[in-house]
Amino acid sequence: MSGPETSGDGRAGEPTSTPGPRPASDVARKTRWEQHFPWEGRRLLEQLQSLTRGNPPRQVLAYVSESPELREFLRQGVLTLCGASCSARVRSAYKTAYFWVTEEVRPLWRRAHADRLTLTYPRLADENPGRFLQEAYPLAAVLEREGVRADFQPGDTGEPAYHAALWRGDRELWRGSCFVPLAPRESPDGRTVLAPTGWLRVQGEGGPLHDAPLPTDGELFWDWYSGTVLPHVLRLADERQDGLVFKNLSVTVHASEPDLALDVLDERVSMTEALTEEVYFGTLEALKRHTSTPTESRTLTPGRIVPVARSTPGQDGWASVTLTQWAAPPQEAVGQIPPESDGMDLTSTPLDRPWPPARIWAYARHLARQHGLTWQVPAFSVDGRPVPAVLRTGRDTPEGVLVTGGQHANETTGPVAALHLIAPLAATDLNFAVIPLENPDGAFLHRALTRVAPEHMHHAARYTSLGDDLEARLRQGQPRWEARARAWAREEVNATLHLNLHGYPAHEWVRPYSGYAPHGFESWALPAGFVTIVWYWPGQAETARALADVIALCLQEETDVAAHAARAFRASAAHLAQPHYQLIHGLPFILAEQAAALCPLTVITEAPDETIYGEHFQMFVRAHLAVCEAAVGFHLDRLGGT
């Protein structure tokens, strides 16, 4: 490891542990760290060679966090070292149950023509009781596709192992078990959790030769980051009095960890993506714990956290971290109004991919002109980017509609849908305002991150460049920067219905070193299709239920959306101990009283759109539009309008 190093101009400086405060006139100070990690595959073979010198083993069982191809390569390396008479298995240390069943058990059920698989998953003390059920995801979908009925049952022994049995009718055909390697560790927010780890078990002629953990590349990185970078960040937080810990924390990791698409649903197994989630959320949680900020709070302003992790199969790993401090606290100021179109072709409106901010701004302006509406920039982001709104005022209808998209910038279908809702709203008699992109700084970051890893969900781009949620500012009574636009628009049109377009991960969301499921977001860890949330003020419960019913019936007419939701629900519900939503006409909904909501009725659309492109992107844009148009129709009926 070299560092940390600090410098005022971005060049290498003298090593130091904690940079002190600098005058506001100084340029931004940077601190850098680097670390290298020997590849776990090489460490496995070297340790095995040392253990078995002069004593050839009978059995070797290893667990590494590698792709199926690399694990087979390592298995051949084990046989080369130990001889062909040695029984060698190299299993996955990450999502052990899924790979065990699909790689070792599936050939058995195919040969035996089994029609049912019973999987007993472990339940361990102090762990989420459904944690190991989720870790087997998406086995239910794999089994459904192959015509094998899944029967998942909780174990009662406290043993870290899965047990499986294959059946044809009432006849048991096979039974086996798989040990799950786990290591206790402290999560950034202070909880003790069990995390996946590598393992090496060697059996000789006279008995066991070795049975102990073998840390994976991901573990080595996370231990280094938690023990080296996070303490520095916490010391810096103590020095700052304004809550702005850093301007930018850039973390780059290269590790030989699995990053592969599965052949079911939109799923993938990606430890590299999981590492970026740990860096982002783990840094936030460590700061919350250190500053006694509630875990659920979204008001912390640590700065921009930018983690990037790449899979470099079979190579040593390395990490590079650069922390940039603020040269001076950010000030609210008027930014630059974007040009009308900057020469881009606005007659082409692709619906199969996220739009860059410049296209969103230009198309919003184009639609305003086309429909005789007002285009206005009521707010600018922290980085000076515009937050435009398209609106109409002056109609007799007293209760208007507010539409917002892009609050969380890695949720990509909402801004496109918000733009395409302008024309239908213009055809009504309603006053309305549409803010298609509330978080342009996050959108710019998301666009940069997806160029590196287009299949990762990139929650680092979820919040603003200060690191907080713009809605949290509103709830605190601080409509500054981006948040100013929503507060302004709500007053301009007297909105009583808020259509808030969002998204969530299209594939499993995992934090392996913090308890597996994402802490605080466990209910969103598995995609369940297009979800609709209806918030309502006290006394509005009956109206909210009627609105949800109208929306559900409308969504049913989008047959591909309904079919996708049914398929995703079957796959996810089988791996969740308790789903967090209810089904209305077969579609997932959440209804909740929210006295602090901006409007008496808020409809939040949640498309599983993070990492979605092509036909599915188009489908979820249509789903947003269907929900919004149903809600607007419901609103008009209540007002007696057209």
C-alpha cells in the first residue's frame, strides 16, 4: 500500500494521515490511497501445495468467489497438484446455494427425471430468518422453467448448510448437502453479520489436514477499505462543522470476482457490483453511525461517492481511492440556461434507453413550444445545472397535477415517461407542472458510470452531488438547489395530485458484507415487477384505495407488463419470507398514509428499470404512462372535469 498521500493541486505530495483544514481560498486538497491484493486462485493453489507436500490428499473442497469457468480451471489445478485419484471440488463462495444446485444437483434431476426438489435452507442466530432463502434466488425460476416443483423449507439446526432432496412423486431419488462458508464481521453501522468467505478443506489418508477460511479478493479489498479509508473519512467528518465531509470520494477496484448474466429473468451474479454497493452505502452508514444520524435518514451531505469495480478474471486485484475536499462550501447561484436544441434532432425520440440530460432539457422546451405551454427554470443543481419545468397555469380547474421524474437519477425510465406525459396533460383542462429531471447532477454521474459498467445499478448516482436526497431537503423545510423546483411547481399549479416516477433494481440487490440483503432496503432486494405506491394524507384512505383499483385495472390492459409482473412475483415471492406489498388485481401495490407527503394523493411508480434497455425499457415507459393517465383520469372525475 502507498498512501494516503495529500496534495493541493492533484500531484503526489508528502505522506500524511489526516489533512488539516485549509482556508476557503485554497484549491481543493486531495488524498490518495492504493493497495494491491494477490489473486485468491493463486493463494489457494500455493496453500494447497504447501499443505500436501509429501502427503497427497484424498479429498479437496475449496470455495472461491470466481466464475464457473475459473473455478473449473482451479479444479484442474488442484488435480494437477494432488493427482487424478484425488476428489476435488471448487465451489462458489458467493451465492453458494444457487451454484451448488445449478451445477451439481441439476444434472442429477435431469438424469433421474425428478419432478420435485426440496431445499432446506439454514436459519442462524441473529440473522434475518429469510436471508439464506434469498441467497438461493433465482432457483425458483430455474426450477419452474425445467418443470421441477420447488419446495423451500427453513432448517432448525443452526447449521450453516443447505440440504437438498430430489423426488419423483413420493419416491426420494437422492439426498445431499452443501456447507456454506461464513465469517463474522462488523458492518459499517456496527451490526455483527455473517458474510460469505472463501474456504479450503483438505482430507488426507489419515484424517483432516486443513479446514479453515481462505479470504476472497472481495474480502481483502473490503477489509482494507474499512480499515484504512473509512477511518480517515470519519476523522475528516469531525473536522468539518458544516456537514460537508468531502466533495468527491472516487473508489476504483479491479478484482477477479464473478460478473456474469444468468439465463433466467434479467438476473446476474456480480460480486463487483456488490462491492460498489458496499462502498457507497457502507460509507454512508459509517458516517451516520459516527455522527449519530438515524439509519433511515436521507439528509446526510457527505459529498459525491463514486465507486467503480471491474472484473479482471484470474488477475491480482488492486484498488485506488482519491478523496477530494471542498475548496470552499458550495453556494446557491444561477447556473447556465441550456440552449434550445444545440442542433440535435428532436423528431427522433428513442424509447429504448435512458436519455442524456441535454436531450431531456431540449425536448421539454420543444414540447412546451409545441403545446403552447410555459418552459421555465425555477432551480439549479449544486453543480449549476438547470432543473427545468413545463407548466400551464390560469385554468379554472382549482386542483392541479405535479409530475416529477429523475429524483433518483439511476432510475432511468421516469424522465422519459414524464416527457411523454406532457402531451396528454396538455389535452386536459388541468393546471399542471412537469419536472422531467429533478437531479441532473446524479444523471450526469449515472451516464458516466454506465459507460464503464452498463449492467450495474449504480446507486451512487441516486442522490444529489451533496449526497442527500432532494426530497429530504423539502421535508426539512429547506427547498435549496434542486429541491426548490418541486416546491415552486407545487405552489404554481396548486397541485393536489403528485405523480412521482421512480424505479428500482431489475436484478437482485446484494450487500454481501453487511448482512447480504441491502440494509434498510431489504424489501426491494428482489424485483417483483412494476410496483405502484399510493401515499395519502389522513382521511384519504378510501380515495386512495379507489385510485389504486383504477390503476390496477388500467395496468392489466398492458398485457406484457402484467405478464412480467406475474413472472417476477412468482420468482421473488418464493425467495422472500414476507413480501412487502399487496396484490390488487394481480399487480403489486403499496398503500400507506403519509401525512408529510407534498400533496393529498401521491402516486409513486416503481419500475424495475435499473440496468434495463431495449424492449423492457419501452415496456416500463408505457407502464409509467398507463398509471399516470389512469390517475389523471381519476383526478378529473373527482373534479368533474374533462
